[in-house]
Amino acid sequence: MTRLEMFREYTNKAGAHKYINGFILKDRVYACVCDENATYEAVKLDRASRGAGLSIRFKPNTSDKYDMLNNAEEIIQIASAEFFKAECKASKYNKGEVFERMVTNHFNQEWNKDNRPFTECGDINVNGIEYQIKFEGATFTTEKQLARLRG
């Protein structure tokens, strides 16, 4: 599958069509509220682990990060990179989960780790809108997962 084919199939099955994309740039952690088009620009095709074929990941390069900052619907400065890295180091959770917690707290909501499938809902609901939260390096889906969803 191509990157575009995988992303389209993912978004067709997703319960959220807005994204809060996170990354580190110049010693700051940013959260950019974006639509599918802006998010797609920072999605890369990669090899999945454990024999799952290909995957698509949120892997913005520096140019992608600046583009996202210039085109985001909203930009939130979450923390300094130093603080974020310290939080990650002190946590049992991974960077994506720590970022998700920080974003959830920003919106004055309580974060709880869950395993709700992306097909049902986003990671957070703000003012009635479902958002997927992705931090750089996050996997959207794999070929194997999409094949399972096709039945």
C-alpha cells in the first residue's frame, strides 16, 4: 500500500477527523490543532514491527513542523522540552501518553490511560469535537491492523 492509500483507509475508519499533533522544536513542546490534510503532510510510510507489514507514522521533519505551526488552527505551547523529557523519564508511560496527558490537562480534563479503538472515538473530546492526539514518532496504523478491520 502507498502512504496515501493507508492514510485514506485510516481516516475512513477513524472516529475522529481532527488532530492535536505534538512535537519538539527549538526547546519547546508544541501541540498543533490540525485537520487531516495538514496532518497527512507529516505522515511517513515506515516498516511496522512484529511482521505487521508497513505502517504510517507521524514523523514530522523540521520543515513539516514549521508548516504545521504556520497552518494550524490553534497552537498550544505545552511545556519546555526539558520539562517534557523529565516528565517522560519519571513516568511509566511513553512520550505519546505523557503528551496526551499534558494536552488533556491543558483542556482542564482528567486523563486516564485507555485502549479505546481509533475507530470509535478520538483521544479527547473538546467542545463536542473528537481529536486524535499524536506525538512525533506515533504510529497511526499498520497494514495488518487495516486488514483486520476490513474483515
